[in-house]
Amino acid sequence: MTIPLWNDRSLSTEQRVDALLAELSLEEKAAQLGSYWKRPTLGDAEGFAPMQSTFEEGRDPFEAAVTDGLGHLTRPYGSAPLDGEEGVANLRTMQQAVVAGSPHGIPALVHEECLTGIMAHGATTYPAAIAWGASFDPALIGEMGERIGTDMRAIGAHMGLAPVLDIVRDYRWGRIEETMGEDPYLTGVLATGYVRGLQSTGTIATLKHFAGHAASRAGRNHAPVSIGMRELHDMDLVPFEMAVRHGEVGSVMNSYADIDGTPPAASHWLLTELLRDTWGFEGTVVADYWAVSFLQSMHRVVEDDRGAALAALRAGLDIELPETTTYPHLVGAVRDGELELEVLDTAVRRILRQKVELGLLDEDFDAATTGETIELDSAEGRALARRMAEESIILLDNAHDLLPLTRSLPQSAEADAQAPAGPLSIALIGPAAVQPRSFLGCYSFTNHVLSRLEDNGTSVHVPTLTEALGAEFPGASLTTTAGTDFLDPDTSGIAAAVAAAQAAELAVLAVGDLAGLFGAGTSGEGCDVESLQLPGAQHELVEAVLATGTPVVLVLVTGRPYSLGAYQGRAHAIVQAFMPGEEGASAIAGVLSGRVNPSGRLPIGIPNGVGGQPGTYLSPVLAWESDGISNLDPKPLFPFGHGLSFSRFEYSDLQLSVEQIAADGTVEISATVTNTSDRDGKEVVQLYLSDPVASVVRPLKRLVGFTKVGLAAGESARVSFQLHADRTSFTGPDLQRIVEPGEFRVRLGASSEDMTLEGSFRIGGEVRVLSPGRHVLDTPATVSPVALRALEELAPQDQMTPSTSAAVVGEGL
């Protein structure tokens, strides 16, 4: 029996695409650029996306919408609490309808959200992306991406709508938890790791949100972006270019927010000239949900849905998500001569190419590859989630040497000898102590879907901090009280919290965020804030517990940084956990006990005051130094890159291989890092670059390299960075990327404010103009085998010997 050419695997992808494209009608072509979302009725809830209710009325039922085929199926797993078997059965039924409706039997590509794991009921929920940033570990992020991709392919999903590459510019923005922080280079390296891991399984990754999304005015969701082209190129576009050129990502999603009056969904310069022609992107551009319709309803740059469809397609936006609202007008536009057939065919060719490469046009295509038993939260998945949580927890302050905890408080040999008989008494206080949802991000199934339906429990087992501390300290006397809620201003429970703290030897005070959507939480999409004070009555709770005089470990379980200036020096220790996932409670408890030696570092600064001076460390002189000109000090309480350890690390012997390089040369920057303590640990070695004099204003310093190094007690390593001259480049006065001659200063240490090791080199010659899309984007790091043990060879954390010291040398605060 002869099979159609497009089903013949012996032919090349392009041959199969050409054969199928030649057979499709205009209606079938337009259908391939559309999508459908079968979603539950949410009653009075606002929905899963902005203005969802606007598109509910009058839309075609699923069976009518697939009469000419379909490009994408939107979130068949991520919309209702189906177990794995139910989800696969539902997907098979939907794909059968799509194939039957398509005159040429073309299945739909299935996409799901996967920022904290597959957003499906019962799937492993990993730490939020801001915790990825805190890990500073691209290999670990890649491992997570690979596991997520494997599980997605098993259940028939082909594309994941992750990662988020938005660069934080304002700490008040609700979606900070979805980002990897405030630094473009850190974000680009980690995002590339995730993309490579996910796509190694045959799953397409999608970069979000292209571009400038996090720079919205006043930190408001879906607000205009007023930044210049220089900031756009040197800040927001950096991680996208890295993930496109180094990660070879398969999909990009536009940003809602307009950039200086131009919505990205209608920007030919952004979606075609830059993304495709300059960077070489070959995948599909997909719309953020209803972004094409928003060109008319929100941005008002077109008159109607037909105008929106034409503007988006011509700009280079291929697929309309989450459902086909405007793209049916493309058929009439071609027939009326308003749209060139070639423009339509170019976009259709891209989606067909992906379907061929994913096996959707193979004769033996099956909607899912899984067997009868589906385990989306496997033991291996939970173990990885725990490792990620442990790598991301940040010890911000331990000035009183309280951690790791021993029987006596504070730690000392004399105190141990005089310790009272009986178990250690701990008062566990705060809303994050009793609500496990606090550990999960907005794009977890629990917080994104389940909490909006009648069942507001957790999709997977998420131990509470009470359970984790009970397991970590089995002999302790543990009393738990919430004291207050996350958002509720009611303070009536604070008295009980004070009483519990007064009756205990130690108070563990766990406060922070509960993720939600559009104001239903304290963090997440549409949950923006005016103040960086802890939400609800949590500030009052912290103040009341600190006033008892009982030693306090302040634990922040948050999606954004909050002002901690009022608490520093009063809390005996401060631990930051950025929404650490389903195993987060165990990781936090492990840090408190010393089982886990903390190695997380801040991917975003922690502000001092509540009013915020919302900004980031990537600041020029005018944004950093006031010198009496302003009464406001913008510097953070804890800077980008900061984090303490139970080990001690010393930096020494900074060397630069040459004093001067050419405008296309490379300098090697190296130093020795030594673990001077009696405990194995990990240090994040960070390389910062400063450009003292430039033709345009430059930030005082910026991260240009980093590596996470594992050192056993007493071991040393030689850490070297290969810094190419391209890494000094920036967008010059005429908006060309240039390498300028002159002096450049480097600092190598433990945070953006660490002044331990400093050096300089020069670039000689003339200004060099870089070819667009061709410059060096990364700074390779190597660790020499100077009595060094690789990270994977380190002893498990629970086998490490506790140390009474908790200082990191050179933290220049």
C-alpha cells in the first residue's frame, strides 16, 4: 500500500513538508496556525489568563473548531485535575477528533506549561525559576529540563512553554518568581541549560516573554515598557540571544507589554529582522495567550481582528494561542489579495516542519507513548526536586552563629556543657509553617489550577515545614502556630505566636508568599505590590516575635525579595528560600540542622527599605551613589550574589594572563579558592567586569562569569575564566555593538559587592564594530585539579561534619 509522501520517513523533512503543503487548502493552512483550549468553567473566577472571560462567549465548540484540522492543542493536562491515565485517554480522544477533522489526517501539536515541572495533576513540582537562579548551577537545571521533557513526551506533550527569560528591573512586579533574577548573563546560562535539557528529549522549549516584559512601568503586569534600544539590547535581549544561538531553542513567545509604543506581537523588527535574520532562529513564534487579539483590544494599533491577524503574521508570529480567535480571517485576506500567499505558507511550513520532526506525521503516530501505568511524581523526580531545593536555599545572615542548630543556644562548648536536660523546644511560627502551597510557584498545577477549583489542596504530596522539622529534629519539642495569614490583615493570632515563642528556647519564624493569579495571591502573575514590606500582617508578626527576646531564625519563603532591613541584627539568623518546590520543607529543615550546607546565592538583591528604590545591582553611578544629593540610599541590604555557608572559603593569588589584549583577544583571569574550614562545601565563584570610562553610561559592574565549585575541607582549586574582548562590548552611541579600547577592571569573589580580589587589563587598538549575531556570548570557566574533588564526588550532605562557623570570607557588606 502506497502511503502519502508526507508520511514517508525515508524522505527528508523538507520533502515531506513540501509534499503536504502543496496539498493543503487555504482553510487547512490557516487551521495549522490556530489552536484550541478545552478548559473547565471556573464560575466567578477570573480565569487562567488576562481577560479570558472576554473570549468565552460565542466561541466554537471543539468539534466544530477542528473541521479543517488544528495546529495546537492547548494544555489538555494543565486545565483540569485529571490523573495520568485519564489525561492520556482524554488526549487520545481529542487527537482522534483533530485527525478526523483534518482532510489530510494531521494531528495537533500539544503544548503544556512546564516552568516548575509539567503543569499536570500529580506531576513533580520543582522549585520556581527564581530558585534556579539561586542555585547558580546550569548542569542541575539542565538535568531537571531533561526529566521534565521525558515525562512530557511520555504523556503525548510536544512543547513546553518555558523557560522565562525576563530580567527583573522592579522588585514590585508579581512575576519575579517566574524569572531567574536580575542578571542577564546568569539568566542566559541557566536558560540555555534548561533548553538543552528539555530539547534533548525531543520536546520543544519556548522562550518567554520576548521581550522587555519585566521592565513594565511601576512593576505592573501587562503594562507599557519605556526603555531605550540600548537597554533593550544590553539587558533584556541578552539571555534570549544566548538561548537561541547556544541552545538552538525551537520556539519563542512574544511579550504582552508594548516597547516604546510597539507591541512585540506586531514587531517585524523583533520577530523577524532580529530573531530570525540576525540570530538565525528557525523555529516557531507563538503568541502569548490572546496577544494577537490584544493588538486591537488593548494596544489599539489595528481596527479589528482581521487587522490584528495580518499585523501579527506579517511581523513573524506563526501560531495564535491559546485558541484561534483572529487567524480564521487569514483565508479571506489571501482571497481578497490583502495578504500574500507566501507569507501564510512561510508560517505554515514552520509548524509542519516541527510536526514532521516530532513524529506527528509518521504513519504509526500515537497520541502518547506511555504504558498503562503513569507515574509523573516518581521517586527519581522527587529526589531531583530535593537536590534542587537544597542547592537553592540561601543563608543570608548568621551573625550570631546560631546555625547549624545544636542542643544548646547559642552554640559554644560551654553552653553545650550547661545545656538543660530534655528535648530542645522549638516554636514554629508563621503562615509558611502550616501552608505547603507556599513552597510552590504560581505555575504549579496546585496554585495555577487546583486552588481555583473547589479542591484547594496540593496536587502532589508537599510536606509542611512542621512535618519536615519534626522529622529533622525527632527529639525536639515542637509547637506550631500560624500567627497570621499571608494576605489577611487580621492580627488576632499574633498573641498566641508570642506566647509560643516565649515558652520555647528557639523560634523558627516562617513568613512569605502564597502564589496565585491576578490578585488571588501575594506573588505570581497579576499579583504586583506597591510596597516591599511583608504582605498582610506578617510584618507585625515578625516584630512581635522578635520582641520576645527568644532567639529567632527568620525563614523567608517567597517569590520576590522583601525588605529585611528592620530585622537584620535582631533575628539570630535569616534564611531565604525562593519557592523551593515540593521538597522545599525538607531542604529548609536540612539547612537549619546542618545536614545541608547551604550553597545558594542571591539571584536578586534584598532591599533594605520597604519603599524600595526598586532597581537592581546593574546600575550606573547616578543610580548607586547619592553622596548627599538624595536622602535615599538605593543600595541593597544583601547584594546580588550574596550567600553564606557553614564552610569558610578564602580567595587568593589573582592573576591575569596578559596586561593588554587586542579588540578580538582573550585574557585569562584566575585565582585560588581554598576551603579553610573543617567541612566540605560549595562556593559560587563570581567574576565581575567594570568599564571605568566608556562612550555611553555603563553599569558600575556586571557579572560576566561564574562557576559553582565543590571543595572538601582543606582543599584548594585554581579557578580560571577565559574572558574574550567581546564580553566587554556594549551598544554604542550609534546603536552598533562595539568593543572599545581602554582600561577594564575585574573583580573575582563571592558577591557583586565582594572587593577581595581586584585587577585590570587594557584593550588596545581602535574601536571594533561587531557583526550582529556573531559576537562571543559566554565566559568559559575551568577548575584545575588542585586537590579538587568534583561536585558529583562530594560526600552526601548528610555525611558532612557540622561546623560551628558560618562565615564566608570577603563578603564586603
